[in-house]
Amino acid sequence: MNNKELIKLAMEAREKSYSPYSKFKVGAAILTKSGKIFTGCNIESASYTPTICAERTALAKCVSEGNLDLYKIAIVGSFDKISYPCGVCRQFLREFGKDLIVICAKNENDFSEYTLEQLLPNSFGPEDL
């Protein structure tokens, strides 16, 4: 699956966002090394703290179905500029490797690609325990 196809799936997931407070819809799509795809959207809560980001929703679906072989994730938020994962999501994704490819996009034609190591240098992970 190429980056544009993965970004398009993230854009479709964004439309399922439940974001009545911030009005900031985010979608994510994870591609595993075995070729499986998991999508997620942000889900807000009136009390804010239990709100979950799209990246963590997609990752929770991926892991809860027994898939730990993450390859890349596409993230879309704003229609006006490229959106990046928050610090909590970067750390949550880090659990599954520094080499994860992170595609931060505005749309399927306007995106940047990084490794998680580039977005979260000198990170703490399972090998540090």
C-alpha cells in the first residue's frame, strides 16, 4: 500500500471523529508489516481527560487484535496544514519501535514522512526497562 492510499484511509477515518468540543477532527490509519490496516479517529469527552486521539484509537484496535508488527501510520487533522501526533501519541507509538514510519498529512498530495525516532529523539522504550 502506498502512502497516498494510507492517507486516504486516514481521511476517511477522520470523518468518523467525535469532536463536538474542539471541532478538530483527526483520523489515523496504521499499516502493519503483515499488510493489515487499522483506522481510528479522535473521540472527545466532556470531561476532556478521557479523550483519546486518533493515533491511539487505531493503535488500540491494532494491538487488541494481536498485531504488534507496525510498519507505518498516516495521520490527518487540519484541512489547512499538516498535523503531527501529540507527545502522548508519540510515546504510545514508541512502545512498538523507533523505526515506525509516521506520515503527517494535510491530504494525500501534501504530506511529510518521518521515522518515529525523528519525531521523538532520545526516547524511552521497552528496551530501557
